[in-house]
Amino acid sequence: MTALMRDLGARVREVDIVRLEAETFFARIVIEADGRLHEVDARPSDALALAVRTGAPVYAAEDVLDRAGVRPEPDDEDDADRSAPDGSDERLSVFRDFVNSLDADDPGEGGGSRG
């Protein structure tokens, strides 16, 4: 796919994780070609593998992060607004696990599919 994009003079502008339904993520690849933007629906694993290979940014809709993320129950009220120990937002944990399950060397493998 990266060779096809290069040969066509196109580039991956971004990858968007647009929704989550029944534990299935849905993605869209935004491609820029001839000064125009094209949106292509794709399996999230393929879209993310393409983003990794092309250096394109990956975005996720806020509602996807809200639904996919799991926040641990706070021990007390003081813990309610704390981030993870590494400073990250714990809502991203499920999404991060999904991305980490991908094998960028083999786009046919990895988590997530459209069913």
C-alpha cells in the first residue's frame, strides 16, 4: 500500500479511529492526492500499520476513547483526578493495548477487524 501511495503521488495525511461498536473499532484513512482529500474506510489494524509505515498521525474520536478506555476506581477522592504513574491518561489503556497488539511487519496480523 505504501508503494501504491508513492507511485500515485499520494500521501497518508492521517488515520482516524472513528467509532467503536460491539467491541469493534472502525477506522478511516485520509489520503491527500492531487490537492484533494479522500477518506477511505479501513480495518483499524491496516490503517494503523499504514500510519506507522508512513509516519502519519493517528487520531481517535473522543467518544471512542471514552468508550474504549477503562478508568480504575479511585481509592479515595484525592485519586479521582490523577493520571497514570507515567503521566498518561488511563482512558487510553484499551486503545494503547490494541495498538501494541499490532504487528507492523505483517499487516494481516494483529488486533481489530471490521468483522
